[in-house]
Amino acid sequence: MSLVQAAHEAESAEAFKDIPIIDLKDIDNPDPAVRKALGDAVRDACINVGFLYVKNHGIPDNTIEKALSASKDFFSLPEDKKMELDIRKTANFKGYNPILSSNNDPLNRGDLHEGFEFGWEELDARDHDEKRANDGAMAGANVWPSDVPGFRESVLSYYHAAVNLGRKLFPLFALALDLPEDFFDDKTKNAAAIMRVLHYPPQTGPVDDRVIGIGAHTDFECFTILWQEPGIQALQVLNKQKQWIDAPPIPGTLVVNLGDQFARWTNDVFKSTVHRAINRSGVRRYSIPLFFGTDYDVRLEPIPSCVSPERPPKYEVVAAGDYVKERLKATYGH
């Protein structure tokens, strides 16, 4: 079945009620048939849901735990210390955003979380990193707190582990699109990946659906790799019947969801699904998403197999970096 036919069937099928779990144990299997079977499972999830859990992802628990501990230390700083790194001081949206400073849903009054955002940087920092040479609209260095020893090293170690996982996922997405496994290699050379460490305070008192942890939105890049704190339900995914489906933390898994770059590239064959987070658990919640996109200078032209006379191109062709920057400007209001 062609991709366009599969997308058409998905659009007329029943709305999803749960999110599939995909085992990555064979992601490096030398047998092409085994990898193709894994790609087929990914294809089904991408066309029908836009979200999936992955297990056997290869990131050590200790790497995640160190990043979480460092994040808690940072968010425990006095507000004035954190505000020294205010994201609005940088043109490339790196640094700290305080509670209610972002608004992902224009109908809401702000997102009830604080975060810290950073992009590619070698653990052994370089003055001139060739991976950043073509960032264009997103050019600029990271900023780091001086008051949290080991913060940079801990969160960057997890960043690089998640980027390595993302690089392994791209060949699966290529197989899912009936493309050569190396199709995305020349389009993802420079790790155009943004990581955020997030703190959601507990939401108590009267319920106001215009102020939630993070408002209903789609992500900007190709896909997101999300670690969410165990035991705390917050993430919800919207199906086509406008029902919010819980996406609880599952031990040993990460959430992967598709973003707008893939939706544009695939002419909406792959779904960039609306989601939100509401922390009414009564305790603090932490999560760490990595937003993995194509290199910022790549133009998001529709893949030919995702276009037909019955399914003409839906989107204007734009450069990836320009698209991401415009979405960030809308989110942060600068």
C-alpha cells in the first residue's frame, strides 16, 4: 500500500485510544528484513497516532538521573539568579524561561512551568564548532548557570545520549517512508536539536483551563524524545475525536512524538499530533524533551511519495531554521 493510500485509510479509521510501545532491541540488527519490520511498526504509529513509546532505547538510567538531579538544583536557585539567564536576552532562544513566560496555546493565559533551553555543544567546548556554521536564523551560543556545579556536564551528557538515539531513529523513519535508510543523513549532519529541562509546579486551587502546565500545541521539529518523571501523569494527546488520551510514564521507556517538520516534509502523512501537560498530581514534576530537527538550512519540500493528484502539497516550502524561529517567537513573545 502506498503512503498516500495508508494516510487516507488512517484518516477514515477510528480514532486512536492508546499509544503503541515499540521495542528498539533490533534497531542495529544487521538483517535488513528485521530493520524493515521495525520500520513498518514505526510507520503504523506515525500515520495513525503521531506518538509512540520506545523501550530498549539504550540510554543508561544513570545518565538520566544525573540530568534530573542537576535540573532540580538549577530550579532551586533564587529567581533573580535564574533570571540572569533570561531567554529573552538571547536572539536564539537559549537560557531560562520563568513560569508563565511562554504560551503554547494562544487561547490560554500562559504555561505553568519553568524551563532551561540549550542546543548542540561538545562536552569539551570549542570556540568554533563546525556543526553550528550553518545555523542561520538560530545561530548563537548556549548560556550556562555559574551557580550549579556540574549542571552543564550533566545535562549535556544526557543531551548527547538522546541525540545519538535520534540519529538511530532517522533510518527507521526513512524505512517507514519507503526511502533508503540513509535518506536523512545529509539533512541531519549538524544536530539541530534543542533540549529543554522543565519543572512543573503542582497545580492546585480552582481549576482554570486557560492556565495549565503547557497548553495544547504541536512540536516544531521532526520529532521529540521525551523523558517524563515516573509515577506522575501529566501528558495528554488529542485524537481526531477531540478526546484527550493520557500518555503516562511507563518505566523503561521514552516517548517519541512527531513534529511539524515531519508533517510538512510528509505532506501530513506523518501526524504532528496536538498534546498538552497538566500537573494536578499535588507534587512537583520534571521532564526533559529533546526536539530533534533537520539542519536549519534544509528546505522542507514534500517527499514525492507523500504527494499525489488527490493529495497535493499542503504547505509552503520554508527553511527549517526560519520555521523553528518563527514558532519560538510566537511562543515566547519576542
